[in-house]
Amino acid sequence: MSCDTHAMVVVHRVFTREFRLLGEIAAATPPSDADQIRRVVRHGREMLTALHHHHHSEDELVWPRLRSAGLEAALIDSMESQHAAISAAMDALDAALTAWESDPTAADQVTLTAARLHPILAEHLADEENTVLPLVAETLTESQWAELGERGMASLPKRRALVFLGHILEDADDLERQNFLREIPAPVRALYRFLGAPAHARETRLLRRDLDPSLTERATS
């Protein structure tokens, strides 16, 4: 019994990339640009919501199943402790986004809290990929693993899920992209092609307009 967990690695890239860029985008946003501030705050909150649901799904669907299989209790305890630390850092970032919304000169707090969240999140995701996913692959059934992905996409409104799919595929290589899209129903693939991909390109172009142009070119190509 085994399942292919590599799709989780592809999803993890969204969080490591977007929370790294969020602080850079905030720092580059002029205090006079109210539209861009609203745009960046909305994006930051969407990423926080997606990460919250991602971790909540693991708390409900992964850790208990690994525990019931008698696997690596200390490792699972460590993962849960990391989730708690990340949650506190997420709350701080959310508060900073709220403060920036009401005070356009407070972008530095977003940059600071994003910079605090990113390394502990990146470390946790790397630990999960290196030590947890191999256990998951040998413990969970394919249907149990599929439930995790389905719940993640269902946590976002349908149109936003299509845009989030663009974030997922942004750094995927050709094989990863093919494998990921193969698991998605054909009607959803069509909606992504005609609605999600253009919306993702448009939003990303606006969000990253003050950063290195190569970042926008890669995301919108």
C-alpha cells in the first residue's frame, strides 16, 4: 500500500514563495498607493487562509492516522508543535496586514512579520517533506490521501481555487504540471485554462510589478 505524495511538495512551494515575496512586495509598495495596499493585503490574507486550512487538514486527516498506525510519535509531536509556532507567526502577520490597511506607512510591520514567518514555515515544510511524507506514502491509502487534497481546494471559493491552482503550477516542471492536472476533472481543467490561468497571471503581474521583472515573467508566461 502506498500513495504518491509529491503533489504536496508542489503545493508547499506556493507557501514558501508567496510568504517570502509578501514582505518584499509590502516594502516596495508606496504608502500613497491605496489600491496596491488593498491588493497586497487581500493576497496576504488569502495565503494565510489557505495555509490555515492546509495545516488544519493535516491536524485532522494525517497526524491521527499516523498515530493510530503506531508511527513515530515523537516526530508527530514535533510536527504539531511546529504548527503551533507557525500559527502564532501567522496571527502576527495577519495583525500587521490589518495595521497596514489602516496606516499606509506601516508596511514595515508586514515585511518584518513575513520575514519571521517564512523561515520557520520553510523549515517545517522541509521537515515534513523529508520525514513525514515517506511515512504517509506507506501508511495512508490513495483515497485517504486524495481526501486531503480535495479538502484543501474546497476551502477556497471556486473562482479563487482556480487562481490558487495557478499559484500551484507556477513553479511546477512539465511532469509535475501534467501529473497535477491529470487528477483534476476535465471541466475544472477547462475553467482553469479560460478563467483561472488568466486571472492568476493578471493578479501576479499587479502584485509583483515593483519587484524583479523576471518574477512576473515566469509567473505569467
